[in-house]
Amino acid sequence: MNSLYISSTGMINQQYNIDVISNNLANINTSGFKKSEISFKDLNYKKINNGESSFNEIGLGSGIGSIKKNFSQGVLKETGNPLDLAIDGKGFFKIKLSDGSAAYTRDGSFRLNGEGEIVNADGYYLEPSITIPEEYSEVSISEDGIISVKSETSDDTSEIGKISLYKFNNPSGLKNIAGNLFQETDASGPAGEITESDSSIKIIQNFLETSNINVIEEMVNMIAAQRAYEINSKAVKASDEMMEMANSVRR
């Protein structure tokens, strides 16, 4: 009976579905986090007799079509921290990893390390590297990323650098790595630096972008996944009972 194996694929898929939903809910308070969405596809078909009709086929279950990120904009939340930066629009900060490779993130919760360089929560450098002077009283970051500092000894301000933003043709093709970071792939295409002419993408100082997770939507998805798992388990049970009846038939 194929139904045992067909139903088992449905149960396995719903287990992965619950895993995706659980990860979304676990990161509901992660700044800049983008929820994952899972889709399914049907598997191969098998002819159930030798007839010529193409309709005499039976499906062999379902599989995972894709698990991709949804990069819709999250709500911007004011924090009052001058190094908290939110991106309004489709863009990414560039981060330099310890091995020298580049990663990208929407999480703009930055801070200063011991040398006064701007780093993320894991200590990775913001790229291009920017160092804040020791003697300053105020840091100002414009919407296009220009960083200005005011001296403690005077009211003079000076520009010390610029935060660059990057975009991808297909952000859903980015590779997920730890720390709310992404790396480019062939599917995402290369990173392109956002120019000043693209005024639709801005940096908002003193704000952080919250996750784009809708709790109610995720809970509804979880209930639907549980029901689908339950139905498939009942199909497995029904197949087992039918096999038991067939095995109990005596000549």
C-alpha cells in the first residue's frame, strides 16, 4: 500500500513546517529579523494500471518546494541610542566577518569596540570601517549615511565617514548564516552599493527595525500544520488497519 509512504511524506513536511514557524516565533524580538516561509510541491506520479489513459495515475506524496525569507519591512522602533540604525527601504548593512569575507544584515544595533570602531553585536566590523574619535559629544548620522561628530571642546562638527548600504536583485536567494547575517549567492546576485540618487532607501538614526513577524498569522499557520499532521497520521493508521484486516483473512 502506497498510502503509508504517501502519508509519511505529509507528516515529515509538516514537521519541517512547525520547525520554520517555531524559528519565526523564537526570533520575534530579534532586530531586523526576516521571517521564513515554506512551500510544498507534489512528488512523482505512478500509473496504477496498464491503461492508456494518463489519468490512471496516483501521486506519491509531497516534498518541500522551498524555504525562503520574506524581506518585507518591519516596524521601526525608537531607542534613543545614536548607534541604533534602521533601514527604511530595501537595503542591507555590510559586515566584515573574522575570516575577511562579507556578510549583510538588516540589524542595525551597532556599538563601539575598544578602538572606537563601529561593530555589530558579535564584534564584527561595519564595512567600510568607521572609527569614532575619543573626544566627541555627539554623533549624527544623516539619512544617506553621512556620519558627523561634534567635539567636546567646541561646537564644531566634522564629517568622519559614510555608512554604505547595499541591495540585491533577488534577496530571497541570500544564504542564511548565524547572527542574523546573510551572504550572497549565485541566486541572489552580487551586492550593489546604493547610490545617493536612490532616495527611497534611507538610514534612520536612533531607531531599530523590529522583526516582520505577525504573531497571529504564525499561530494560525501552526494550527493548520498541526491539523495537516493529524490528518496524515490518521491516513497512516487507516492503512495499517486495512493491512491488518488483509493479513487476518484465512483461506
